[in-house]
Amino acid sequence: MALQLRPNKYAYRAIVLAGLAAVRLFRVPVLTSGEEHLPDDQVVHGLDREVRPGRGAVVAVTHFGYLDFVFAQLVIWRRLRAHSRFLITRKHTGSAFVTAVCRLCDHVVVDRANGAPAYAEALAKLRRGEFLAVFPEGGVSRSWTVRPLRTGATRMAAETGVPVIPVAVWGGHRLLTRGRGGIRLRDVWRTPVRVHVGPLLRVAADEDVRAASERLRKALQEGIDRCIDSYPVIPAPGAWWMPAHRGGGAITAAEQTAHDDRERESYKRTG
């Protein structure tokens, strides 16, 4: 009989602490700002945040690198001891290890071809008082600019009355991102990561979710711009990890949009 794993806060905490240990081991400076914008109505006892109805939040994270979720979660946990429940696409849960982690951490697995069950589960978690973390851009952006967002984050906030926490992560893509090969020690060692938490965004129940999503996109891009302006590394001209409009070698936002259009149908097929 197969072992049935259940959500376990101690397992999640161990994963978070392992992430902190890895950051320290590789001497990755995590430079944060805006933490004062995080919700101030939370109840925390030691290493435990109380999950209470009415105190949940949607955590909207930029998605330039594969490790951005690590740094967003570390900032949230350090301040509020919250275990964010991430929305993860089915195609990224192919291994037994990832599946086990998702179950232990109570993440939400989304089938892109049929997202209704995952959406209902996400709403239930928000109403219960959980922090639900999403990447509203969808896949990884290689233009290093915040693309037009899907409306899921603002729809969930509007339906449940919880705020959206905009979290911009810059520099994580230098460690590991799409199209740059696997993770390498020289890319991780002492590579700074900037994280900015923007002011809470509220979405009224009757607000147009597309307009709200554009507000969120602008907040996330403002966070990225702030991170770039204060990033402690001066890029060489044409650096691959800088956006084109800042003299970098990334693809343009228009090229990214064309690329997204080509991949949209394949995402539906693969989940």
C-alpha cells in the first residue's frame, strides 16, 4: 500500500530552514525592502503563524528565475512565519520527490487544461486564512520585465476579500533560469538577490479584474525597477541578465509576447 502523505507544518518548516541554510552556505546576499508593507494583522507565536479566517493573502511573485519562489517565501517567513501555499502546474510535479513536497507543504497543483478544481481549492485556502502564492505572469519571463498578467490572482482576491501582496524578485534569474543550463556554483556563489514587497493591493468585489491585474502588473514592475536601481552589481553593457530597455541583452517585451503566444497551446496540452 502506497504511503499517503499529509500536510505537515514541521516538514514545511524544515524545507524553509534548509533554504535559509543554503542561502547562507553559498553566501547569497538577500537584500530586502518594503517588508513594512506586509499585513500587520497576523498572529505569530514563536515559529508558528495562526491561520485564521479573514487573515489570508494572495502573494503575487514575479517570475524571472526558477528560484524566485525560494526568496519570496524566505522574506514572508522571516517576517510573518507564514507557510505560503504555492500554485504549481501539473507538468512541474512529474517526479515523486516534487509530488511529495507538494503534499507535505499543502501546495495547490493546477492542471492548465482544467483549472476549476485547483481554483476552488485555492479559494478555500484563502478563506481559511492561508497565504496563497502565485506567479501571475504564468511561465518564466525572459525579457526581465513584468508581462501582462493572468487574472487569477486578482479574481481570487476579489472573491475572498483578501489583499494581494506584490513581491518583486530581482537577481534570482542569475542563479537559475530558463535557457541558461543547470545550476552552477559560480552562478550562485555570492550572487546578490533583491526582493521588494510593494504596498498591499485591494480588489473590490465589483472591480474589473483586468484593470486590477494591470494595477498589480504596474506595482510589480515598479518593484523590479526599484530592485534594479539599487542592485549592488553594475552590469557590463549588453549583460544577458539585464532587460533590453536598460541596455541589456535580453529579448524585448514584444519578442517575449510573441514567444508566449506560440507556447500557449502547448501549455494547455501539457498541463
